[in-house]
Amino acid sequence: MTSVASASPSGRSFHRAESTEDSDSWQYIGSHPASVFIPSPQSGASSMNSWAIVPEFSNQPQHSPAAVSPLHLDNDPQSVPSQSFPNQSGPSMMATVGGMENQYIPDFSEQQLMSDPEFMFFDSSHDTLGMEPYYNTNLGDIGDFDPLDFTTQPGDLGIPQQYRNSSNVSPWSPPGLMNDEPSSNLETDFRPSFHALSSPTDSGNLSSSPKSPPVKVEKAPSPIRKIKGSGSKIEKRKPDSTSKFVIMTPNTISASAGKPNPFECFEAMRTTQKGRKGPLANEVKESALQVRRLGACFCCHARKVKCDKERPCKNCTKLTTSVPQIICWQFQDFLPVLFPDFIRGHFRKEEMAAFVSDHIQAFTINGVEKPCEVELYSGARFQSTLKVRAKFFTAKTTEVLQHWHMNVGMDQVDMQYRRAAPIGIELDNAVYREDLRRRTRDYIQGITVEPQYAEQVTDSLRATRIPRRVLKIVQRYGLRSQSPIVKKALSIYATHYVLTRHLCLTPTSVHGLEHTKLVPQDVPWLTPRVLNRQIKSMLDELLQKDMQGLFDSFSKSLKPKSRKEWAPCVAAFLVLCLFMEAVETAADTFVISQNEINIRNKTIPEYKREFALQVCKEVENLPFKQFAYQFHQVYQTHTRDASTKAFNPLQDYNFADQGDLDGAALEMVIGLRELLQGDSFCELDFLVADPILPNQETHPFPRDVSLNYTGRLLARFLLSFVDDKYLFDGKY
């Protein structure tokens, strides 16, 4: 490819004044007033389609700037001629590269002269524009340009040395001529990646002079050049002395991380780019890895913004200035609050091993193993039972042969000490442990689909019926929709119910073991204490795994902010509200019961009531309030921004016609709307207004403290769809 440029003293270069192409498709290269595009020794070896830029020719040879192109240009000072061609006529000339037989320059109008000495060239990816017709322009004799008064400037034309000092030389043939026929036309590789200079008034037809001969389009010049002369000498081009290979090491790669590729011309000249290109820098990569391991907080996760490894993160710190109730949290922060260690510490593996070794002599009776198969159940309304293969054991102490029972009345509780059956299991066999874990999981799944599920798990809640009504609505929705997140929430609440109740032997099992003379027949609600604790230790592990899975489901469902996930998340969190209320009740009841046992045994009480009250406050403040607030933020329940449409099906009745909710979800919404109307609304408002602890007794036994917690969080979440003030302020 050959480019033509002015060598006039005015120092002006030619610039394409107008173009219909997108501005992003043009690139600018600053150069000297006279610029020439020359072919690379190896065609296609660079990102500019094997073309480079040579600065203005002067009396002294100059090297091409290294930063413009990685190609090596042979600018040997010895090869620069000191005079122009013999056939040159007039004061102007055209410098050709690689050897040219004639020198031509087109006729340019004054509108093409630009003060900025820059050339614009087009990327090779726009070959489909079809620029070849623009180059079929006839170029006239060089003598026609005499009035332009161009100054002569010699340049390296690539003419062999033996032809430079003599005026009587044979015609010089540039590379790329077909066969050996002499021709006055300029033959070279005109690629459509370069836009020829055109008049701003005529962009459709590039024409400089009616005398200009056509310019042919040929293939890239061959590395073998022919020299026409007396002997028709053929010689090969000398290989480039500069190495074309660049050795990259891990150090150089790290040093260039996040920077443009210096060996790619277009990438190095690109001023702006969208998104990250290339690897991260080492420090940024290490910081991102630590954040990825730690995980983003839920606020940044939902907003899809960058989080950091500090807690609280910078984004949450800024938000607290406008919303002081908000704190920086992750779902795993809820686990220590929802699973207090002082309640479940005796389920740990080392505690279980110590309990068995301290109270059981051997799983034999008089040296003989007596296996048995028993059925256990957790409520009179449940038809599901847990079948376990166990053994009778010989006890070391009488403690494992007795069990405390708590009976809940209308507003008081009663504790009784009853006999227990000497039945347990040996957990040394891993296969048996896995089988028992599978049986317990199936037992919990069977409970969640029981017709009397809601009635049984709320049998001890006598003050209000709101939790029972909500559980019925959610269970029906879960059965109809088969939503995994709702099923998991129902199983979590069922598991917690089993953990806080005794696993009792069915009447059939008690009667079937009468012949052993080891099972009491006159004890109501007979329980095997050791077997209870062993099974509950497995249930506790399953419960924590299910809770972690529920939190992961919440995170995945809420991040896209899909309206179709609104109903499953609402149903699951309603059940989770009941679970949190049960955790508060269990924490307070555990402390009160343990202190009552110590008092009856005439020992010092182990816990203080303030300890349990502090745990209950943490449950309300961290898991409940923070998650409920973020849920309303995700779905813009109470948005006051006119540009954002709020999504609140419990208040807006138009969403039923928009297809955001399916049939099962609409049925659940209708059931929840009924709770927000009439007498049930007044009951919800009363539960919210009631303070969490109306009195501060140090030991409220035998008062039923569940009245302080039942329905409180559930009512707050339901009423928060009516007004967000219910979430933090309660009644206002």
C-alpha cells in the first residue's frame, strides 16, 4: 500500500474532512507533514495490516518512532540518496517506498488542507465497506503539478546501490508488477483498511484529476523482488535484523497487569474502554480473593455493589447516616443467635460421649445383649412415627432412668419427674448412624405433610390463634406450589418442635416390651431418656444444615428481585418468624426450668434471667428486623420514589391481573389479607403493642413465659406491609 502526502513548506497534511462512519471507528496518528505508509517485510505481521508510518523526509535520515509500530524499518543512513530521480520534472516530487518507477501525487482542493498534521486511517475490520472503487483513480503526469510548487525532499526509495549514481540506467520496476511488462500504472497492495483522501463535497467518488490513471489492486508484494536491467537480476530481501519475538516472563506479565497491551497498536491507542480488560493487579487480586472468601454483606449483595472485607463495610457505614437502624450483616451471622450454645451444648459429640460413659455401664443386661425395635412419636395428632432399632442397657446411675416433664396449662406450667425406659443405641457403627439419620429426616418430612400439622405444633400456644392460621395458609401454599424454600421452612419449624418435646414410646411399643420387665407400664408419656438425647443430637445437626440451606435459598431468590419469588420468600419468612419466637420461648424456658430444678435440688441457680432476656433481644434485633427491612427494600414495598413501582400484593389488589403471582400464591395472598382485616387486625395490633417483657421477674415460674413471645414477630412482619413503622417502632 502506498500513501501520498504533501511535502509543501506550509507544513499541512491532508485530513478527511467529513465521514459517514461512526466516530469510534477512526483512529488518529500524529505524524510529520509528510508521511508515507510502507509495507512490512512480512505481510500481515502487525495489527495495522503490515503498514507502518515513516516521518517526514529531510536531508538527514531519521528513524521511525519506535512507539508507533513494533515493525523494524530499515533506515540505514547509507541507503538514503542525496539526490532525486533523474526523471523528476518540476520542483515537486513523490517519495515512494520499496522502489517506484514513477512518482505521482493527486490534485487536492483547498478544503482538504487541515492545520493539524494528522492522518486518519480505518481499521481492517471494516473491509465490508468496499473501499476498492475509491482507489481506481487515474493519476496524471507529475508535470501537471508544477504550479503547486512542492519542494523536493529526497527519501529512501529502496533503489539498489548500483543504480543510484548513474543517469543511464535501465527502467526500475517496483515490486508487485505482473510478469515483466512495463507499465506506467502504480501497482501495489491497496487494502480497504486505509481510507484514501477524499473531498468533503464528494464522498461517493474519490477523484483528484480527470487525468489520473487507475490504481490497480494487487496482492501483497512478494519477498522476492525483480530488478529489470541488462541481466534481469533477481535477489531476495535481506531478513530483518531485529528479532520479531517477545519473551514474556511472570514478572513482566504481573507488571503489565491491568494495563493495555503495548504490542497491540489499536489497544495501546484506545483512550477509553468499558469493563476490565486483562487480569487484576496483584494487590487488587488478593483483596478481591479475601472478600470472595468472606462473602459480601447482604445489603451490598442485594444492591449489586462492591463490598469490602471490613465489618461494617464502607457502603453500610454510609447508609447508617440516613437509616441508623441498619447494620452490616450476612446470613451466617444469624446462626449463633438462632442456635444458642447454652441450649444445644449438650448435643455436641464430646458431650454425648461423656454422658454415655458417665451413666451407662454397658448395652447389655446381665452380660447379654437385648436388642429391640421401638416406635417413637412427638404428638398425639401425628400419625407419623419413628422406628428405631435399639438395645437395653445397664445404667450406672439412676439419673438416666428418670426424666423431667413440663405440662403447659392455660397460663401456668408444671414440672414432674417421671421414670424412663433404659433404651439406647450404640453410635460406633457409621452405617447405622447414617441409617438413623435418614430415618429421622423422613420422619420430619412426614410431619410437615400431616393434616393436623398446624394444630399439633401450636398446641401449647393458648393466648392467640394467629400462628395456627398462618401455618395453615403457608402449608397449603407449600403443598400446592411444591416450593423447595417453603418446604424447608416447614421442616425447620417441625424439627425445632420435636427438639423441644419429648420423643415418647407409642402405646403399642410399651405393650410389646412388657415381657422384658424393663419397661414401666403405668407411666403416661413414657420416654427413653438416653435414646431421646441421641436422636435429638442428630436432629440438631440436620436443623443447622437446613437453616444454612434456607439462608442460601433466600440469598439466591432475593438477589434477582424477581416478583415471582415474592410469595415463596414471604411464606418461608412467616414460618421463620414463628421459629424465632420459638427460639425466644425455648431460651427463656430453659433458663427458668434449669433454675427451678436447682432450687428443688437445693443448689445455687445456674443462670440469671437477664441472660435469657438478652438472647431474646438479639434474636429480635439482628435476624428479624434486619432481614424484614431488607426484604421490603428489595421489593420496594413502601417506596416513595415516583419512578419506582412498589410491589405490595397484600395492599395493592391490581397485581392479581398482572401475572406476577400464580394460583397458589394468589390463594395465600387472599388468606393473609383476611388477617389484616376486622378482628384479626386488632389482634395483630395488640400483639405488636405488647412489650416483649411486661415484667422483669428474676424467676417467673410457674408463669408461662411463652405469652411474652407468641405471635409478636409474626404480627410485626404482617403489619409491616401496611406501614413500615410497625417494623421498628411497634405501635405508633
